[in-house]
Amino acid sequence: MWEAILKNGLKVSEMTSKWSDVKGAIERLSYIYNGTRFDLPPSTEFIQYKSASASLFGGNIEIESQTIGFILNDKKILFRFYFKINKIETIVE
């Protein structure tokens, strides 16, 4: 679950706000995964998205992973958290 401190000092999280409503106003971004808090460094842009799957025959949508990241010197630094296999992947683009 992501948590953020906005430029106006307000604290928001995935449980209280939509990413699309706050992404441009984030001052600091953190992610809590299995009880561990990951604090990202300051950045001009933060990234967050999820991947999910669902059966073609209906049923529930299952979130498979969530990715958070930031821009550093024109590079995207991403951390992908895989829920099913309990794995964290670091990606530099």
C-alpha cells in the first residue's frame, strides 16, 4: 500500500485517495509491503500502477503486482512487488 505526503503537508494513502487525484502533488512517497516500509527519495515525478488478471469466463479480478517508482536523472527507478510469490523486483528504465 502506498502512502504519500503532499506538497501541502496532507498525508494520504491508497486507502483514502485515488492515485490520479494526488500524483501531481506528491512531495514524499512510501510503500508498505509485508510490514516493511520503503521510503522513496524526493523526485519531480512518482509512478504507481498495478497488474491484475481475471478469467475470461468471469469471476474475481486478482491483483498480481503493484509497482511504485520515481524519476532520477531522466531514469525511471521502479520497484515491483509480486503478491503471489512474495518477490520484489527492481527495474531501471
